[in-house]
Amino acid sequence: MGKVTRYKIEVDGFTYQVSVEDESGCVAAVSKEAPAAAPRQSAPEAPKAVRPQKRERLAVNTMMPGRVCSILVQVGDEVNEGDTLLMLEAMKMESPIYATKSGVIDSIEVKTGDNVAAGQVLLNIL
């Protein structure tokens, strides 16, 4: 494994920590920073109705062109951060594509044998 460089990026108001392996240009890890804690209030507030939290949809993209060798998940599968989702063949090597967050597979945008471009959405996680 080559030298890993970490970057902080902001997309649509959300801040992400991205680790990139220099030799291959592959994304080694992506994590979302937790929002800053709200200041404490001195007086307790009246109870509020609890709303279900909206889950954010996360697109899993490829960082390099290649061919989809195998898809290891199906729509509706629960995955954990770090689980292998699919295998991508690039430069005669198979590279795993990992889940960057825990959730449920919402959609799969490719099929086995597809050629994909750098940055193409492979699947979405809710």
C-alpha cells in the first residue's frame, strides 16, 4: 500500500474526511464528520414530537475506470461500513469496492460485466 493522504472536503454543506492512496489514486476511506454539538440551554424545553430521522442516500462511485467482475449484494441487503459490495477489475487487478457507511442497499446501478468510467455511480446506500 502506498502513502495515504487525507483530505477534508465539503459537499452540499456536509464535510467529509477522504483518504486517498497516492500510487493508485484509489479512495482508501471516506467518513462524514459529526456536526458540531448544539449549545446547552439553561432552561428545559417543552417536549417536542419525535420525528423519524430522514436517512441520507449515499452514492458509491468508482474512482477509476474498469469492469464490474461481481456484485456481492442485492437491493434491500443491510450492509456495514467496510463490507465488500462488489469487485472491480482495473489494470488486470481485481479491486474490492467497500461500503463507506452502514445502511441498506437502495439501488444497484451496474451489472456484472459492465464497463464503468471513473466517478460513475455503482450503487446507492440508504
